[in-house]
Amino acid sequence: AERWGEAARRLDRGIERRFGATGYRRYPVDGAGPDSAVTFRSAPLAAPRDSSGEDASELTGAVQRAQAELLMPSGGLRPGNIPRVGGVAWTPATALFALAAAGRGDEASFRRWFDWLSAHRTALGALPEKVANDGGPASVAPLGWTCSIVLLALAARDGAVPTPPVDPGT
């Protein structure tokens, strides 16, 4: 367990050092675009502070900047600064921001993303993979991982998802 704990701490420090220095962008270089993966560093998936034990206000700011930059005309979010994804919102990316909002106790942001997801279900009630700019499904393939993220977000909002400790050895 100690070996795995040390590996987790090294990985955490490396992510913090490389990606944190550039604002948690898609690539750890100046000028890189945003990415929904910034939510992976947020509660409840990660402790709401960085590896040095400092408050995560910088990370929260990075999450909020990314969601503003990834916003699509339909009201959902694209997964990142990836030209090939086209002009559509992706439900997994939008659900990740709902999860991050729930994890930090931001009910208004959680409701924004959860309500958008709920309003853009298919005629059968499934969450489609993508939503076009006009609000219609761009791809109606239901995604289990979008549903899983939404369920995690609902549970996190209710405080039922434990956040891993900063130090995996604790």
C-alpha cells in the first residue's frame, strides 16, 4: 500500500507541477485550450486541495474558466479544445462539470448542467452522446458513462460520494 501511495503522490505532484503551471489546460503548454478533464482534479474525484495542502481556489477557477470556454450554443459543453469534435455539446463532458459542481457544493452550477442534461434526453428518455447547436440530438447513441456520471453527481450533491484523501496513505 505504501508503494502505491507514493506512486499516487508522485503522480499528483507531477500533474500539479506540469498542468497546474498552465492553468490545467488540455496540454501543459502556454496557449493550450481548455479540457473537461480539469474536473478530474475536483471533488468528489479528488480532494478539494492541491498536493501541497493549499486551498483549491486556483483549481476551481480553472474549472470555471474551462466551462465558460467550452460552452456551446445549445447550452451544453464540448469535451475540450478539439477541432474534430465539431460544433456539438457532449453529454459526458457536461455531466463531468455537473459532478464537479456537486462535489464543491455549488448547487446553482449543478442545477444548470443537470437541468440541461435532463432537457436534452432523447424521445426514449436516454441521454444522447451529443447535442447539436439547435438543441436536438446529434448522436442518439445512449452512453452508459454519461448516465454513470449523472448518477455520481446526484449522489455527490447529497454527500454520498466520499472524496479520496490527498494522501492515499491516510
